[in-house]
Amino acid sequence: MTLTPPDSTPVTLDAVARQAGVSPMTVSNVINGKTNVRPATRERVLEAIQATGYRVNPMARALAGGRSRIISVFTPQLNKPYASEVVQGAARAAETLNYDLVVMMLVENNTSDLSMMTRLSSGALLIQPSSEGRWKHTDLPNQVVSVDGPGDRPLMVDNYGGACQAMQHLFSLGHTRIGFISGLKDEGREPDTLLPTPNPDRNDADERYRGYLDSMLQAGFSVPENYIRHGDYTKLSGEEAARHLLSLPDPPTALFVSGDQMALGAIHMAQDLGFQVPGDISVVGFDDLPIAAASRPALTTIRQPLQLMGEVAVQMLVSLIEGQTPEQPGPFPTELVVRESTAAPRG
């Protein structure tokens, strides 16, 4: 067979068929992995695809009723570093497994695009969904995996264990007056509620809070109510919480903060108030987002394997799509990453 080089004109399936000397249906069968094609013919078609530069349009294939190799990713906050880290890992796994990834934000009153993508997708990955989110009212694909949220196959980290790691690090430095900034405000909690209650959505804020409380009590240290503030995972809420904590008559010497963005807000507020970090106040975050290492001082934090969780989520989805039953992984372990924002208390 004589192979002709590709040009810049979009290549059609008919052009591949002419190149290989077969019917368009045969080309379609090869592309879709059908087994009713002789090996020699399959090889000719694959050579023609390479020679012409033909690329499969996953949307067109799904609309035509072929087997979709599309996985949809839905998140209410794609613009936040947490979601983008998970998506990076998911995209890597999808490319390796020859699936296409389509990422969409869950925006109010955008039902048409959402409905279209759920019809075209073989599986869906939900990042930080809530139990009352729009996805509950959408006809999702049969195969769904969630990262940090409710669902049949949720992937979670060991939030409680990570909180205990952060607290043990501060204890080892000699801190006993440790304040805490939670993410409970993001989940409708009253700011002055000391003890958390079970949450039907995400339990990350609850578990980190419990890790803080249990660590303090088991170490024999008191937990003043005014040492606890509730934020919503934003930098601004971290600033507001730190302003309160550092304005107390007897302020804490260290802060454990439930999210990196809040922790950076706390550091900035401390510096604005004239505190040196870590000389006057130590700060530990949770997540290890890229901004943690780039901050000044670089943030000591608890690392969540977010990209790995994205990879595993896609691997699970592909297994489910292909008729297998993947094992449900347990909570992913966290890791303490010590940088520049923690030190022994003065005096």
C-alpha cells in the first residue's frame, strides 16, 4: 500500500477508508475496537490512520451512538487550587488509558450543557460535591466516583490522622497554646459552636476539628473556646479568624489551620499586626497546594495526595465502564511537610 503524507486539511473517516482501500464501516469498526476485522485489514487501516493524520472526534463518536470514551469532571470550584490539582491527576490517567476528559463547573442555571455532557459521557468524576448540589438533580452516567464528597464511591484522605500529625508537630516544638481555624463556616456552622456535629456532605472539616480537639485533650491541654474560629477555606476568612485570635489578651503561640489558603491569610494578617512568623506565631496548614511552597515564609502543612486521588478516580471509573469491579480504596494517607512557618515558641 502506498502511503500519502498528511496535509493541513481536516481528515475524514472516508478519506482513511480510501487510503486503506476498505469501507468506512470497516474503519469505524477498527476505531471502536470491534473484533470482526481481519488482522491484515486492521493493520492497513491503522497505517492509513497514521499516514493521513486522522484523529477521532470523541463528541462525534458519542453522538453517533458509538462507545463513548469520555469522562466528565464536575466541580463547583474549578478556579480553586484544590480542584485543579485533582484534575491534573485525572487528566494524566485519562491520557494513559486513552479516554478523553471534559471538565465543567457546576454553575447555576447551566443545565443544558450539563445534561448534554452527562448523555455523552461513560462516567463522571465529582470533585467536592455537596449532598444538595445540582448533580443530585442531573441524570449522571451509571458510573460515578467522587473526590472529597458524598457518593457511592467516595475517595477521601485521612483528615483526622492528618490533623493529629499537625498537632504532634506543634507539640514537638513545645507549643501548648494552639489556636485552630476550621472550615466549618463553609458548611453552615455557627462560628461560636465549640463541638462539631456530623455533616452529611463532606466530613473533612469535622475530622480535622476532631483531630485538633482530641490531640489537645489527650495531651492534657485546655481548649479555650475563644481559641477556635470557623472559616470557609478562603484567604479572607483566614485573615478574619487570625485577627480575632491574635488580638486576644493571651494569644496562642501557634495556629493549626484547616486549609492552605486560610493559613496564608492567617500569616498575612499576623504580619500586618506586627507578629513575626514563625518567631511570634507558628502556622500549619492543610492541603499542600502549590502556593504553600511559594509563600514567604514557606508554609508548613499537611499534604493531601490530590493528584494521586484524581488518577485513582479515573482508573476506578475506567474499570467500572469496562465491566470490572475495582476495589474501593481506604482513606489516603497524609504527610507532614515541614517548611519555614513553624518554630519553637519564644521564652
